[in-house]
Amino acid sequence: MPAFSPSIAVDERGTVALTYYDLRFLKPGDTTTLPTAYQFVTLPHGDPKRRTERRISRIFDWLQAPFAGGYFLGDYQGLVADDKGVRAVLTETHSGTPQNRTDVYTGTLRTQ
């Protein structure tokens, strides 16, 4: 599965959290869009057998991002642990405003 721009954090209980953009929603033969979503994975105490994964963004078209030598979502993604879980920052595209094609979101995600 193609994925990019990973971020990683470890909370105080030792749970490893990982976020990344992925392209799993791209259908074979689709050459006009690049459906992308932001995924959240947890590994309690770093144990891959206890791995969970969920999508935390809507599915958006990466090809709507501004073009800066390539489609650019920006440098606005990250992940940090705090006492409530982890806080993620992510960027999505939208086509509603051609002069401002991306939005940045943040939220706290529970790791357990």
C-alpha cells in the first residue's frame, strides 16, 4: 500500500501511534483523481499483534493540492503525545476555493 508523510509518537503508557497519508482508495485505471486519506495506527506497548488502524480524515483528491514542483499538501502534519492521547495535525484538499485549496485540521485521538 503506497503511503507517505508518516508521523510517530509514543504516549506515557508506551503505546506507539503513527499517522500517514495513504492511497488505498485509488481504483485501478483511475487516472483523473488521486483519492487520499489520513490513517491513524496504534500499537499498544509497541506490540504489532495488537495493532489497530482507522481512517481519521475524509477521502480527498490529492490532485487538488497546489502544484509546487509536485502536488504539495504543505508541511502541516504531525503527531505529539500528551496526557489525553495524541494530537494530530493534518492537511486535506478541497476544490471549493481555487486560491486556497487546502485546509489544516487538528484533534486529539485516544490511543487506548
